[in-house]
Amino acid sequence: MKYRHIEKLGIDVSAFGLGCMRFPMTKDENGREVVDEKISTEIIRACIDGGVNYLDTAYVYSNGLNEHYVGLALRDGYREKVYLATKLPVWDCDGKDYMYEKFEEQCKRLGTDYIDFYLVHCLTGEKWRKVKDLGICEFLDDLKAKGRIKYACFSFHDNYEAFEEIVTGYDWDMCQLQFNYMDIENQAGLKGVKLAGKLGIPVVIMEGLLGGKLANVPSDVKEHFKAANPNMTPVEWAFRWLCNFPEVATVLSGVSTMEQALDNLAIFDRTAVGIMSEAELQTVAEAREIYRKRIKVDCTGCEYCMPCPMGVEIPKIFAKWNYSYMYDIKDGSYKKLVEENKDASQCIECRACMDKCPQGFDIPEMLKSAHEHLNA
């Protein structure tokens, strides 16, 4: 296993960080859905035995059961071999009592009296301002001073401006970002990765495969990668591209099977900072353009077309249409718009949206095509 030295923290972390969110579920003797303890334990221990020393879980994963099963797998001396990361849910947070109660509950679930990397979960600008007023900084400082956590961190889901506000708003030890070769301008994006690096804050990557979409790629993307290197899978291209960045401390991979675990162990052992040649970087950039050419409508999401008098969620529909075509998937979330009577079928072709669209799109006609595809 290759390791990254985190200068700010003085530790070495495995390039492959095990994401524990996607372990398979099974039924217990009472018919309740639980994490498959046998498989999850085998995966966790195989990864640790293979050199992985960073494990990522969270309070809410696996219907609130994930931490418990990660804790079970870390018995028999495995806890001492890893840096354990979990996350404080803050969406219902109403004060410091909530923070301390959740932390103690998480330690009990995990079977440990301390957490290595403790993340404020899923921060947005709005959530950050809320928990900051509720005393999150003082809470983290207190846990560090008492040795209950080693590193204070956050995971992020918002735009770059919110990221800049958060990352400069506290002395963070690490940040966790959604990043992959298709998300260079989404959320914190490449600018966020570079800003964190400039501030000396290591970056942990989540969604490196975009929820698996960059693993099961459309045929034209697959052929493009194969032409460049027939021995490298789309998964390895994606992970290799991420590990090329010096700002990245570890890349999380959500493993569901032993086969995936062993594949990841092999892939990350072939990675390093600066490993990508200019030709390989160009191959990835070209793959990104292949995806982008699959876009059906170049809508910027400016929302000048809104509000629709019939309640049609025009930009959301176009985004789902594009996403479905780009990654060659069916987006089941469109059903929710149908149930709410906000789908494309509600369009009465009043053309009010067209008068306001700066792109001059024939929105009613595009909505028909989007509905036909998404509702199939």
C-alpha cells in the first residue's frame, strides 16, 4: 500500500481510505434489516491487513447501524491499526448538549473511547453558520484538549463560496470533499482542493467514482480509455487521476464486496503523487469532453424561466435529463416531480418561459423529449 505523509498532522495515511457506507445489508432473526456482519468484517480486516489505515463511517450510515458493525470488526486489535473517522450529524443540532450526547453515543457504538478524525457532517454555508453560533468550534476544541478526538474536520456539500467561508472559519485539521474528474467545477471543485492545499489542510476525497458512475461507464468512454491503455480499467483511471494531486491525503472508496476490496488494494498500490503523464491527463480531459457532448440541453440553470405558471421545475428537469444521458442511467428521482405535479407533462406550452430564456431554447419541445426519456 502507498501512503501519503500529512505534514500538518505528522502522520502517514494510506492512499486508499475504506469507505464503510456501502456494506451489504441482510436480515436478522427478527426480520430486521442489518449490516451483514460477516461480509463487512471480512472486508474491513482484509483491507487493514492489506495496508489500509484510514476507515470512514458516520452516525447515519446503514440506517444508523454502520458505526456499530465497524466497531465489531475493529475488535481483536484492529482498532489500534487504523485512523478511525466518523461524523457528527448537525442537521438536527440545537446546542452543545446535543453534540456531546451524539459523540458519546458514537464512541459507544464504535467500541472506542476516542475518535481520530471527527468530522462535522455534510456542511453547507447555512449549516456552518448555524452550528458555529451553537458553539461547534468550542466543542471541537474541548474534545481535542481532552484527547477524545485527535483531529477536527468537516465534510462538505455546497458551492465554492461556502467552502471558502468554512475552510477559513476555523483551524481545521482536514476537510472531506466530493471530487472526481467530472466534478472539477462542482461544489468546492478543483478551486476548493487547491485552496485547502494552500492553507495546508489535507483533503480526503469522497465520491471519487461519482457513486459508481465512473466505474460503469458508457461504451464510448470505455473505448476511449481502452484505446489509451488496454490494461487500465475506468476505475483505475479515476483513482489514478485523484491520487495525482499532492493536496489529496486519501481517496475513499465505498466497498461492497471482497472483489472490490482486493481490486482497490491493487489499484492504489500503483498510484503516487504526480504519477500521471501529460498524455494520461489529456486522456482524462478528453473523456470528460465525451461525457459533456452527451448533454441534451446546455442549460446553465440560471432559472430566468422560473417560476413556471404551471409549477413545472424546468431547470431541475433539464438537469436530470442531462445527467441521465451523460452517464447512461435512468434517474428514478423524476418520479417525485411526477407525484408533485411538477414534471414536464404539466407544461401547457404557454411559452412564457421562452420569452425569458437567455439561451433562446424551445423549452416546451425540450420538455416533451425530457419527459419521454425520464418517464420511460
